Amino acid sequence: MTHARITKQFPPRFSLDVEFGIAPGVTALYGPAGAGKTLILEIIAGFVRPDSGRILLDDVILFDAESRVSVPPHRRNCGYIAQRDALFPHMTLRQNLLFPAKRFPRLERHRRVAEMTERFQLSDSATLRPGEASPAQKLGCATARALIAEPKLLLIDERGLDEPLLQQIRAAFAGPILLATHDLDLICAVADVLIVIDGGRIVQCGAPRAVLDQPTSVEIARLLGIPNLFRGTIAALDPARDSSRLDFGQFALTGPYIPGHFRGDSVWVAVHPEDLRAHSGGLESPPNFVSAQLVRVSHRTRWLRLEFSGGIFADISREEFARQKDNKDWQVEFPPSALRVL
């Protein structure tokens, strides 16, 4: 079992109080800057001592405040890819790899270095010092150095890793990975568990898609970057038809039945912008079509985000916008299945 229960106080502004397990695969820590993600990794690695708690790695105690056990970092068997470059600047990249492998016999040591050099495409840069290497080469070396001693747990701190490199890591490392990142796309691509942290506390945990599809509060929805958040009133509930009617003042929507609520209850509704559909306006408005004025167009990497009056955001492809950019009137379609009641 790999498990952490830790508290750390930095009075008067910040306190960390978390408890979570680390399952096989990738566990992602997500939250705003200052939420405590890096601190958690540093505590598990042994660089920061918590005030209380217990840390287990494969049922081996790394830290226990009550029994006063605190294993030093070099004996914790944790690989750590830090947020900032931590390579030895006076050594070549190859020498940086040899350093953590020195506990192995000579032939095994050189075999491991050769394997990691090949795996992370460092053959052409092995004789360079970190100051002469590119950011990609330094990141590849830091990754290889963290893995070369066969750690039991790999800690990665917002280093700009992309999906291909994470897949390389998973192919080379069968143990659990604890990843701190602000990249939700990367989390959805590689993570098995998502832990959302805010203000030193875990606010939601689960499979990434489940957390993104159903945040448990409006605060968590904001943390996850969902821009469409509307407060409304339940105008009608029809369990027989599995439907509800939600009144938001300027518009009303039909959604799925909301168990555990009553007519007149106030609720927050979240809608992902990619789930909305933007259409040219017409004389008639079908159900769940909201007439809105286009306020702003923001460019993204592969799509456009349309901002409409009333705080409505919709993501569409560039090709779709090119076909509709001359619209004088717009209607935004809210599919009932896209409404998430918080």
C-alpha cells in the first residue's frame, strides 16, 4: 500500500492537510498555484518534514510523526523530477546519469546508462553539460536520471512534460507515478486518478473524466476552468419523463430530472463550452435554444471560443465559424444531457 496522511502549517497564511492513496498508474494532483501540489511532492520525497501524519510506500514507513520515523531522502527510493532543472551543472549529461547508478556493479551501471541514453534519445547530447543542452535534452536527462535507480515511486512536478514523454515513462517504469500539473488535457490523456487540491485541502478525487463531467461544487467547477456557470431555480420536475425545467431569469432550459431536489430550489448548473452548439438566429427558437449576442471571439490552438452575452461560452471549429461568421443573430443550443447540476 502507498498512502500519505500529512499536515504542515505555515502560519498564518497556509496549512496543508491531506490524506490520499497512490494507486498503480498515474495519480495527478491538480489545483491553482499555491494550492500545495509541490509541497506534497517535497514532503513525500523527504525534502520537507511535515508536522504530523504518516507516509507509507509499499507498506514501508517513510515517515511517522508518532514513532518519530523520518527516512532521509536518499533512502526513500523515490524518483523526483523537479519543477526546475536540478542536474549537476559541472557534469555532462552522461555523468549525471552515472551518479544515481553508482550503487550497481560496473557492468550493470553502464548497461543501465546505455539503455536510458537510448530510450530518451540522449546519445547525441551525452557529452554536453546542462548549460549547453536544450530544454528538451535536459528534461530527457532528468527523467532518465530519476528512473535509472529503479525507484518504487516517481514524483513529477509540473515540468512541462507532454503526452509522448509520459507514455515513454510509463513504458519504462511500472511503478506508481504522482504527477503535479495544471494541464487538464494531459491529465485526461495519461492519468488514472485526479486529485483536485485547493488551499491545502483535497476538494474532489476520482477518475479524471468523472471529476470533469461532474464537479461537486461551483468552486471546483471554477478551478477546473468551466466558464459556463449559471445560477437558477428549479421551475418544474417530472420524474416520469426524466426531465426538469430550470429558470435562469433571462432564459429557461429543459434538463434531466434532478433527484433529491424540489421545485423552487436554487441550483448551480455547469456546462462545458465544447458541449454547446452555436447556430444562426431564426424567427422560431426550438427548446433549449437561447438567443444571444456575440461579444468576443478568442483563438485557441485548434478551435475558437465564442463569448456571448449573458456569460455564455461555446467552442467551435475554425471551419464552422468561417461558415457562420456573418451571422447577424445567434442562437446557442444547450443539449439537456450537457447540463450538470452542482
